[in-house]
Amino acid sequence: LLKKIQFFQQISSKFIRIDQKNRTLKKENTALIAANNKANKKAKQDKKRIQKIYKELSHEITENVNTLLNPNDNNQILINRIVETNRRLEIFQRAVYQSPLMISVTNVKTRKIEFINPIFSEILGYTMDDFKNDNPFFNFSRNKSGSIVKELSGAIKEGRPWKGTYQVRKKNGDLFWLRSSFYPLFEDGEITHMLGIGEDISDEIKIAKELQINKENYEYLVQNVQSGVIVINKDGGFLYANKMAAEITGYKLAELSKFSMKDLMHQEVYEEENNRVQARIKGLYPENKHEIRLLTKKGDIKVIEVSGSKTIWMGEVADLIVFSDITKKKRMSDLLSIQSNIDYLNSFPIGLKQSLKQIFETLFEFSWIAGGGVYLLNEKMDGLELKYHRGLSRSFIKNAKFVPRKSERFKLLLSKKSTYISINQFSSISNIVAEEGYKELLFIPLIQDDDIIGSLNLVSKSETKLSNNENMIFKAIGSRISQMIALIHAQSELQIKNTELKKSLKELKKKQQLLIQKSKLESLGEMAAGVAHEINQPLGVIFLSLENILFKIADKSVSQKYLDKKLSSITSNINKIKSIIDHIRTFSRDQKSIIIERIEVNNVIKKACSLVKEQYHYHNILLDLELKEDIGFALGNSHKLEQVIYNLLSNAKFAVEEKESLLTEQSFDKTIHIRTHSDDKQIFIDVKDNGIGIETSHLEKIFNPFFTTKPEGIGTGLGLSIVYGIITEMKGSINIKSERQAYTLVRIAFPKYAFT
């Protein structure tokens, strides 16, 4: 192409020379004409000479023009190519000048920039004038410029391109990030210039840094969240796991990265869970939050609560699983359910063996229990005999059927404490235990009237330590079994009179369980404590009466008159308990079916207070009522309003007792004041205590579900949320004012309706 351009330049030079000669001839011709009158002869001679020269030049011009313009000649193709090349050069020139990229051309020998395009000047602030006199190569690069120049110089020597990303300082001193590429330009096989192409990537670098920070923050949050997080591919393999996932499973993160769901679950659990994962990956949405059993590295089984969602991980469709270890919570829930079921069984005395069978069926719902039995003191009082068992092998039963009074196990029972220990401590059965694979044994003493009557023994094949709360519940289970045995022994005399009481207790327990499930009353435990206090006195009378009857029967000295008198006393106290229970039953009833009714607010408050007045008096809490008469009535559900009042009383009780615990050197009168009043349009209920108060920052979210100001482990955070829902349902409003360490005032307002 360069040779063709040179040829084109030669032709152009010929045209220029011809044109110059032509101009010279014209000038000479003009001079000759001017001098024609002076020298005609000479002019004629010169004219001939000029005509001859002109003729020769014209012939030369004609030949050259014909040579260039002859369409049949190859030169026409050359001219067309030159014209096309020139057009392309013009396009290339426009592209360079209009390019959004910074373009420069640097002379390799002088190390000076000889060309820059407009965007180069616009971004850096330099013009070509800035590079005329003082133009050191890369003088404008202030960040690692030495190493950059060194790398670029090496590329020039080797005749290869060079690419790099670095910071550049503009003419005004500002720094920005530049991604540039330099390409060698050759002439006759030698590098003469370097073509530089650059792009301002400051925004890109900024976004990349922000993304990196966000990634690090996200990684930190995920790794430190108090839930296990695992990303699973469509084949069940683990793509990612966080620290909590490792902690829950007992494996290291490196181990989990090589695992799949199969490694952490029994086959039947895996199949069910894998179906959920595959459904979510396909875009289906099966039931999300659920519970499954997980196998840990130690071989233990943990109960986890799992939720999953479809996600994209490294460009791959996957399932994001978040799970929490609820083993302890589940165990507590199971134990409470077991305790409730045993209480239910106690309502129907059906014989010792049948009752124990049903109890064990309930106990075996607890996954870690592998077997167990009930031992009762024999008639000779010299040891314990196995009365019922389940899940134990014949060899184990044969060798452990009788527990002598002098044995380690019997001595352990004398402590009267539920104990969870290594079963290998008992030398007499250690070999049998090794064969059966049992690891731990739980002793639950059965106590009646402060005397040992037997024990409930449960064996486990895993190391599962019980918490204090679980120990307490197992102790309560033992107490329930003891009570059941005592009731069975006395059922022949008390069956008729006790049936009604047990039925009422059954209904109460059923209602209490329903309330727990619906989370309507987070303070149901306190209510139960109050009810227990209320019925303690009549229960004591019943117990003493029964004890006297049994004593008289054993002594064969009971008379019909004496028996009628005692049974009459028992009936009276049962009716008293039934009255209290009926109130609680109404209070705890599912209120969805109750229609809107007229509510006399003062009566509802009095009923709610009657449940707790004795309990609060026992705790030295003054319950002050200021109930204004003739304030009209509200519309709604009186039982639900009673729930509201009781909940507010429970919170107030906690507040004043919490404040009292912080005041170590001064006396404190714990007071809860309830006031009713009204105006023309509304009825107001004010519940005020002088307790610890509420932080101002907490007031705006005090009605949020699961928000609580109480310490961890106390309350569910649902109480005030339920209160808010009930008040809103009754077209009312509720507001709370509080000052820390001073008071809390809860004001409820309902639309007022006149009695007329």
C-alpha cells in the first residue's frame, strides 16, 4: 500500500511539474506578446520555440493523463484502490477522533507523545501543546510510574503489546483509574511508535471495591449468623456451608464441602427432604418450614427446623437451606406433651399394667429413649421388682429384674433426685450393657408421701445430657406416675367421686394446651400458679380425708357414719375446686365462636383480679382498684377482655418485682393501680404500675410479635401482640407511656354505649 501511495505521489509530482511548466510558458508568452512590437523577428522565433515546447509538453501531459485515465489500463484499478484507501483512512481518522477511548501515539526514540485524540485531552486535561517542549514518557502517571515504564520499555524492546491497569493523575491533580494497552507500530521492520489505547475505569474499580466489601460483609454475616446455612445443588451435593452448619452437624467445613444430604440423614428422611429440594429447584413451592432429624458426626440425632428457597449459586440453580438446632426445644416440647398425656391418663384409672403400658408408649415418642422399665418396692421391703418394661432384651431383663436394697442403684434412689449417668458405673450389669449398646441410664424416683415407692428407669444408646429444666420435667413425670399408682390403689373407694374431678382437670389441661398452641397467653404458667394457690386448700382437705379413710379401712374401724361425713366433705371441696376450674375453663376457651356482647368493664376487671389476688397478696403486691360506676358499656367479647386484663396484670407484676430485685438497700411498695373512667364518647381502662419501666426506644415496637423487654428465656413476646389484636378487634385503642425506673401506664379506650 505504501508503494502504491508513493507511485500516486510520483504521478502527482509530474502533474505539478507540468503545471509549473505551463505557468512558466504562459508568463513567457505574455512577455513575448508585450514585446512583440519591439522585436517582431525575435518574437516570431521565440513563438516558434514556445509552440514547439508547448506542443511537446501538451503531448507529455496528454500521454500522462491518458495513462492515468485509460479505463482499460491497470492503473485505473490502482487509482481506485488509492481512492478507497484514502476513504478508509478518512473513516479511520474519524473513528480515532470520535472514539470514547483515549488514543495516543508515542515516538519510541524521542519518548514524546506525537498524537492524542479529543477524549484524551478531555479526561486528562492535557493538550498537544503540553507535550511539545516537556514531554517525558508517562510523566503524568504518578502511581508506580517507574515500574510501568520499565515494563513498557521491556515490551518495546521485545516488540510485543503491553497491557496494564494503574492510577493516573490528571493535569488538575485528580487521580483516576486507567486500563490501557500499548501496541508497537513498525516501519521497515523497526518499531518507531507505540499506539496507546486507554479507558477510564474509575467507576468500574469503585463498583468492584463495593462489591468486594459487600461480598465480605455478606460472607461475615452468613458465617456468623446463628443458623446453619447450606447451599445444595440438584444432585444433593453441598456447594457451601457456614460455621453454624459445621457446629450443628459436628463436622468441619472442609468435611462438609465433600458431603451431600445423604451423609447427614437416614434414607427415609433423605428421600423426603430431597423431594422438597428438587421441587424448589424446579420452581415449585412445597411446604417450607418443617422439622427433620439430622445425623451428627458422633452418630447422635438432632432435630432441626429447616426452610429452603431456590437460588442461583455460581451460575448454577441450587437450593438455599437455612436450619436451626431445636433439639433442646423439641425435647422440652415432647416432655411437656408427655407430661400432659400422663396427666390425661391419670384421669382414667384403668389398672397398673395398662396405665404403665400407655405411659411407655408416650415416653417412646422421645427419640433418644431406647428402652426402660418401672420398678416398685416389693412387699418385703427388701428391694425393687420390675413391674413393667419395654424395649429391653430378655437377657437384660433376666439380670436386672430385681434390685436389692444393698445395690448401687437402690442407694442412688435414696437421694430422691432424677439422675442421668453412665450405665457402666453399675458393675453388676456392665457386661450386659456392653452387649446391648446402652450408654446412659436415667433414674427417676417414684415418691409418695416423701417415701420411695419405686423408680422409672430409661436407657439410651446415645450420650444425651439433660438440662435442669428437663430434669425437673422428668421429676414431674415421676411424680405423676407416683400419683397415678396412688390413685389406682385407692380407686375402688374414690372412683365415683373422683370421676367428675378428673374430668374437670382433663378439660382444664386440654384448654391449657390449646392456649399454649395458639400462644394467646404467654403467662399461662403464672395463671396456673394462681389457680394452684386457690385450690391448694380444698385439695389439702381432700387429701387428709382420703388418708384418714384409708387408715380406718386398714384398721377395720371405719363406720358408715364416719365414711358418709368424710365423703360429704370431699364432695364439698370437689365442688369448690370445680367452681374455680369452671371459671378458668371459660377464661381459657377458644373465643372464636362467641358472639359480640355487651361488656360491663368493671365486672370483667373484677373477675380477672379474682384469679390473681391471693397470689399477688402472697408476693406483697398491692392491687389497687378505682372503678368508676355508671361509665356505660363496651361491645365485644368479655372473655377476651379478661385475657387482656390478666396479661397486663402479669406484665405489671413482673415490672414491680424486677424493680424490687434491683433495690437492695431501700424498701419498695409494689403497687398496681387499675382505674376506669369515661367521657362522652369513650370508656377508659388505665393499668399503672410503679415498676422498672420501659425504654423509650422500645415503645414503638412493644406490640410487635415476639418482641419482649424481658430477659432471655422469660416470656414469648406474644402477650402484648395478642392484647393489641383483641383491642383492635373490639374497635378500641391502646397506648403505653413509661418512664424508666418510675412507672408504666397502659391506657385502653373503647367506644362508649349508654345503658339506655
